[in-house]
Amino acid sequence: MRSRTLREGSVGLLVLVGIALFGGLILWIRGLDLGRRSYRLTVTFPDVSGMQIGSPVRLRGAAVGKVRDILPSPTAALVEVEISSATVLIPRNSTFQSNQTGLIGETTIDITPKTDLPATVATNPLAADCAGSLIVCNGDRVQGEIGVSFYALIGATVELATLFADPKLFQNIQRLTVNTSNAAAGVADLTKRVSDLTGTVQTELKTLSNSANRTTTAAGEAATQIGLTAAEVNRLLASNRSSLTNTLNNISLTSDELRRVAVGLAPMLEQGEFITNLQTLSANAAAASANLRSISESLGSEDNILLLQQTLDSARATFQNAQKITADLDELTGDPAFRRNLRNLIDGLNNLVSSTYQLQQQTAIAQVLAPDHAVATRPLPNPFGSAISPETPTAAIANRVQVPSTHPLSSLPPTPPVFRLSQDPHLRLRLYQAPLPALTEEATPAQSSQN
């Protein structure tokens, strides 16, 4: 009886132990951890892409929790996520993506923070005063997005296969091939033209290079000349330094003088009369400008322009006639015989004028000496009481002959008279007068011969 009781008790105990182990196994499988404090949050996805309960949740690639529940709805899918430890802090601006990885396409939730949290954050997701602006707190709802999805890849592959199966694509590819061949032919032609152009450019570049070399040589020579000129200027400055100094000093003195003149003119400028004169002068200048403007306008009229054109035509005709006359005179004066005859005629006229003038002089002298004929026949007493003999110097009696102011001889230019005693008893005194300055040198010998 006792052994039966022990057997039955052992069986019951084994059953209880098995139930406990089975329950613990279930709790272990479901992730129950009595020593840890976890918190939960809800992520909203437009598509969970085959996500299941228990799918891992990773923060920066490390597993920090798992999916606890999935609640689909007509607009989105709500995924309840459990973070295994309250010490895992998720920044508020993190991105939540559902990605499919592995060969079997396991779906995971990857959390990627956009910014880093401070080293020490004085808050806890489970705390009543959790800082929701910095981290995700317990029970918060965040928006998720679809990342890498095999379903999307399969859809894109199907669309690509459909696109390749379209006959229009092959037609487009054929046209593209034809266009490519045409473009290749055009490129070949263009390459040939470019090669020809390259040869031409090389020839032109050679010419340009030669021109550039000549220009460089000329520039070098010009630079040398400039250097020589600068050296010459320096030498001139060095040699004329004293002159330049004197010139600058003179300029300084001149500026001082101008300053003093300006200071002296300042009182004059301040006077009202001077300003009035300036105003009057300005008004006169304005009136003169207006007159000049009116004159220019009158001269610019059509009638005056026509008159000026007629005057210019007349002057042109006059100049042409003068040119013809000058040409005729050149023809006349170019004859040596004509020039010789003209010179002889001028000489004869000079001699004739000289002879006429000499006759006028002799006639005037004869009229003057006629009343003194009686005086000439007897001795002339001198102031000292003696008579003038033929040997008496003529200078002694020169003052005795006086010509009346009304006589024609008085109009002759004053020339020193020369007297001499004549042996003629009827005319003891003959008057000779030197040649007048108005007579030419050619007429003087003729007058001397006539005298």
C-alpha cells in the first residue's frame, strides 16, 4: 500500500515537473525575462512584407528587441515592438525600416538614428517624465517605411520582363542601332574633317608661331631701345639736374608770385564795381554770342549759301583767267630778246627822266643868277672891306646867294651848293649842284657829262 502511494506520488510529481518545464520552455521561447525591464512602442508601416511575430528589431545592426504583435488595418499595419532593455535609448528622429534579409527572406525592423544623443541623458523610456522630444518613450507611436523588399524586387523584375517582352522595345532598339551606326559614320566623317582641320591648324600655328617669334624679337628690341632711352633719360637728368632744380625753383617762385597776385586780386574781386563790370562783360559776351548765332543762322540760309556758291564760282573763274594771264606773261617774259628790249627801254626812260630833271635844275639856276649879272661883273665887297677876287675861295661867297621862298628852286631838296668863279666876263659866277638823291646811279654819269 505504501509503495503504491509512493508510485502514485512520484507519477504526480513528475507530471507537475513536466508541466512546469513545458510552461518554462514556452515562456523562454516567448522571451520572458523576469530580470529585465522592457518597454514597447508601435510602428506604423504601409506594408509589413511578410513580417511575423518574433521578428528581430535591430538598432544600428544589433538586435535590441522583437516584434510582439501585428495589427493590420485598411490603411496601414500596426506593428507592436518590444525593446528588451529600458537602457536602450532610441532618438526621436530615427528611421524605422522593414528590410528582408537572408536566403529565406526574413523581415526585420532596422532602426537608424539620424543624430547622436548626448553622452548622458537624464531620462528613462519607462519614466513618467520621459523626454519625448529626445527619445522614444514607452507606448509611443512612430512612422515606419519600407526598405529592402523581395516582393518589390520580384515586382520590378516582372515589370522589366514585361518591358523586354514588348515588341516596341525591340523596334526602338533596332532604330537605336541604326541611329548608332549612322552616328558612327558621322563620327568617322567628322574625325576625317577634324584631321584635315588639324593639319590646317598646324600650318596656321606654324605661321602664327613664326609671327609670334618675330613679334617677340621686335618686342625684345623695343625693350632694349626703351632701356637705352631710359638710360639716356637718366643721363640727361643727371647732367641737367641743376637746370631741373633751377626750373623747379623758378616754378615754385612763379607759384608764389601767382599766389601773391591772387591775394592782391582778392580785394578787387570783392569790390562791387569789378563784379558789375564782370556781369556787364558777361552780358556783352552773351549778346555777342547771340549776334554770332544770328549771323551764323543768316549765313547758313539757302540764299546766302547760293550767293557764296556763285561767289566761289566767280572767284574760280577769276583765278582761271589770272592763271591764263600769268601763263601768257610767262610766255612773254620767257623770251630773252623781249627781256633785253624791255631792260633797254627802262634804261632809256631813266636817262630821259634824269636829263629832264637836270634841265629843270639848270633853268631854275639861270633864273636865279639873271638878276645878279651886274653884281657878278664887279668885284664883290666882303664884310672886311676888300673885294672878292677870282682867287677868293668860293666858300666865302656861298652865303651871299639866297633863293627866294616863292621861287621854284626853293622846292628842291637842300643840297650843299658848290660855287666857282668863271672866266666869262659876262657870267663871272656859275652855280653847280650835286646830284639829287632821287636820281639813280645810272643817270649820275650822264649828269656829270652834261655839267
